[in-house]
Amino acid sequence: MTTIEALSAVTLATRDMARAVDFYRRLGFEMLYGGPDSGFTSFRAGSGFLNITGEAPERSWSWWGRAIFHVADVDALYALAVAEGLAPHAAPRDAPWGERFFHITDPDGHEISFARPLDR
């Protein structure tokens, strides 16, 4: 059985990435990936991350964001979820920001992601 090691990040949605990037940079967050013109931006938050994802201004949503947990083996946890009859959004994949991950939604509608940094 794979063990949950840490909360890696929280991802929040914005309708205005430039405004969000400016806000968090002004608070002292170090930007690691993305930026004002990006669809996805990641900031350092201690040993974890604060991520901002862009959404279209006309889009209404009730989605609050996403909690991301680092695990020892993303593929093993995905296999366990499927074996338990759960329905991840997609199979694990490697992301351009340097993690292997998959997402799943809990019964209350909270999106959870399980990830592992890629060896660079």
C-alpha cells in the first residue's frame, strides 16, 4: 500500500491571471512556473506550492480548487483506485511543470490530485 507523504499544493481558480499573479507576488510568493499570460502559474509556499489556474471570464463555476498530495508511487495508487471501483479523471501522466499525476473527485465534489515529482 502506498503512503500519503505530504500535501504538495493547493490550486485556486482565477478569471484574471495577471491580477492574481500580481497579488501573490506582492505578498512575497516566489513564482516558479507560468506568469501573467499563462493559463497556469505555480508559486512556492514553504515546502509546498500555491497554484493558480486560469478560467474564462464568462465561465461560472462552483469548483473551489484542488488539493494535491505527493505519494511514493502515482501509478500504484491509480491502480488501487481503479481496483477499488473508483473513477479517476484520466490515467497518470507527466506534466510540463515536472510532476506525474492523476486527478479524482471525492463524493462531495472536491477534486484531489495525487502526484510525484519527476526526476530531472
